[in-house]
Amino acid sequence: MDLHISKQKQLKGEVSIPGDKSISHRSIILGSLAKGRTRVQGFLESEDCLNTLRAFRQMGVEIRKVQPTEYLITGSGLYGLKEPDQVIDCGNSGTSMRLLTGLLAAQKFYSVLTGDDSLRNRPMDRVIEPLSRMGAQIWGRSGYYAPLSIRGTGLNGLTYTLPVASAQVKSAILLAGLYADGDIQISEPGYSRDHTERMLKGFGIELKKERTQILMPYEKERVLEAQDICVPGDISSAAFFIAAGLIVPGSEIYIKNVGINSTRSGILEVIKRMGGNLKILNQHLEGGEPVADILVKSSQLRGVTIAGEIIPTLIDELPIIALLASQAEGETVISDAGELRVKETDRIKAMVMELTKLGVEIIEKPDGMIIHGPATLTGGCMVDSHGDHRIAMTMGIAELLTREGLTMKDRQSINTSFPQFYELLRSLM
């Protein structure tokens, strides 16, 4: 898919971002385990989320599309899932694989999870290790690479400290813990996304949380009660339009109904520190999630240091932050972000490689990058998404500043999370 966007003088207008990917995954999972009918509005119809949806249909859950982005789930209850008669294909979705591993470890049947080439080469040891402590029976290539073979069994309670703050690992443990014969106690070294905890409470599960400590007490007969879920716009997707509004001269973009959960909104703090002209408007709650509109205008940015406990709150936004840094005055240092090396691709290496092609002075570090700006992006070259949707969209925004445009390899990887990306972008031109 070769699309070309010319250098833009300005971007103006209003956009509504598609539904949050993390919340969309979890709405399907918990709705499928609930008693009754769960209605999900604003569901993100991306490849990743649809892979999760298909997995539950394979396990006998009735999930009906009512209209675009609205689905009705007839829950099977905690113990109503059926053994799939085929391997479950998670595609490129690490969220699908890690969360399903936790859930399937507790079922009374056998299952196999696989994915595309990228996902099969992403290690699953951080999920397998704590689940194995609970008694899970999971086998993979070299111990922890997909395909994963899972024989469901009874599980024990767990007290566990995560080595790295991770919403996916935490969520896998909590899903397995719904079936465990004992308390689940989790400690994290820092904050990570808390959508699972919020949604479990919404479905009626007793869960206590204090800072980075979570307790899900043992209950003999748990029941999840069906809910109506309205999925807010995904801040990780909104980040690309925020960046475009900041770095394309003369721009002003109004982004509606974006989730601003504090465990996800680190990019907003970074932009403020960089001197970005950004306003948060119309703040309110939807289904227990904080939501707001965002107004962003072109700005003179300055380099900053990004490290420490803020990193887990913006880990998916670091590729586009690297592009912002290339347009900022001075040096930006990103540290403590080694997690980027085990995403859809090694995002540190990939971003250094691709921004260097565009004329950016950027240095690779073991746990991050050092970026000097402002840079003039030359373009007129072939860039590679490395099969990673966030790198593809970052290069799509970079193209707005290039004199000669870009040709991109594997641009269609954007469909993993944001199929409407270019349609919305063109609406602002």
C-alpha cells in the first residue's frame, strides 16, 4: 500500500478518535465471562481487537454486531466457555495472547494460541512464569515462545511482585485469579494501565487497590454481571494527531472524547514539559474512565528528559514522542524504556534507523534514545514500518514535514490498531 502525503502548511479541524484498544479487548473478555448481555459501544474494529472477538466466538460465545462499532455479547458465565476445535490465532496482538493465556490456564479444556511471525517471536515468559506458580500447565517453543499449548487446570492463589510494571502481565494473573483457590495479591514496581481493575469492579468483582498494590480476595462462587460499556477514544491513537497539531506550522486540531486515564496519559505531561500548546476540555467520566476533549495548536517545543515512573504511562507513545523530539529545540533523552525492545518490533532500534534516514541526529541507548533537534526532515526515501503499527503511523506523521514525501514498506500494519488513520488525517488537510 503506497500512499503519499505532501508537505502540509497547516492542519485544521475536529476529529473523533476510534475506541480505546485496551478497553475494547477487555470489554469482549469480561462481557464473554459475564452473566447476561453486555452491550459495547465504540468498540475498536481493528485487527487486534477483532482477533480477541473471534477467539471468544471460537469458544462458543455469541457476539453479535448490532451496528458499526456496537456489539451485543451474550455472556457464557465464568464456567461456560467451550473448547475451541481449532488453534486460536491472535495475529499481531500481544494483548490477546497474554490475556488469553491467563484465562485459558484455568479452563477445563485444552487450547493452543498462535500468532503472526512477529508475535511468535515475542517472549511470553513474564506471563508464563507467574501463571506456572499458580499451577498452570503451559508449553511453548524454547519454553516461552508461541505457539503456546495450554492444558487448563485448577489454579492456586498467588502473591507476586512483577519485575516490570506491565498491564498485560497483571491482567493475565487477574483473569486466571478469577478461578483460583485463594487470594491474588500483586505488587508492581510502578504504575501501569489499570483498565482491567476498573472493569472488573464494574462487573461486580471485589478488588482492592492501593497505589501499586492489588488484592483480589478469594470468593467461592464469583459471578460477573453484564454491563453497558461505552469505549472512549484511544489516547495512544490520539497521540499521532496531537503530534501533528504540534509540529505542522499553523495547525489547530480539536480531538473529541479521548480517554485520559492517568495510567495512560503520560504523553500529555511530556508535551506540557516540552512547551506544547495543549488544553484539556470537557472532562467527565464514562463507565468509570476519565474522558476529555483535547485542543492542540502548533508550538515551539523544547527538549526534555523522559525517564523513571512516567515511562509505563506512555510506553506506546514513545515512537511518536521521538518524532516530536526531532522538532524540538535542544536535546531530548529517553531512558528506562527497555520495554520498547520487546514490542511488535525492537522500537528503539527501529526508530533510530528510520529517523536517521530522514536526517535526524539520534543515538541509540540500551534503554532508550538521545535525540537532537530541531531537524529538517528531507524525505525522498524508503522507510520501513518493521511491521509495527505505531512506527508506521509515526512515519505517516513525519511525512507531513518532508520536502519530498516518503515511500513506506508495510504501511498496512496500521490496520492493527487504527484502520481509519489516513482517512482522519486527510480530513484535516
